[in-house]
Amino acid sequence: MLGYWHHLHWLPVDMHIKFKIATLTYKILSTGQPTYLHHLLQPYTPLRSICSASQQLLHIPPLRTNFSWWAFRHAAPTVWNDIPLTIWESGTLNTFKRRLKSHLFNNH
């Protein structure tokens, strides 16, 4: 039986959090604003030439504690790197949000 949120095409809380983090990350990467968060995101640069080098992956800093997973500097790259490239390449914020919501909803 489908839940009430599924019938209304609402995301469950954990998926909604990922949606918000990914949307904020998209805004930061496309505009560079806000600067106080922009400096927390670093592009992933592999040591050797590999296939993932052409993707727009972000560097995920190592965890020091289990609690630090919730820090933006770790959560944003983790969520961002799980999004397919076709969603990243959305031309506008509205297109990105629509594609991301469908992706999260269908993969839940």
C-alpha cells in the first residue's frame, strides 16, 4: 500500500532533505553565491586520468566523527555526487528541481 505522501507526489523527509541540499548546491555551483558556502565546495580532481574526471563531481572531505556527516561541507558533495549527470546539466533551476524531484521520488 502506498503512503499518503506517495499519492500526493511528496517526498519523504529524508529525500526532502537531500532535495534541499542538492538544490542549494546547484545554486552555489551555478552562481557562486552565497560565498560563505561556496568556499566549502571543492571540485574532485583525481590524481590520475580516469573516466570520472570529466564529470562535475565534488570532493568529499574525510569524516572525523560520525556527527560530521551532517555538516554541509560533507553532506553537499555526497548528495551531489549521487545525482545523475543529466540532472546536473539542467539549464535552469526549475528544470533541475523538477528532474531531481522525479529522480528522488522514482528511486525511493
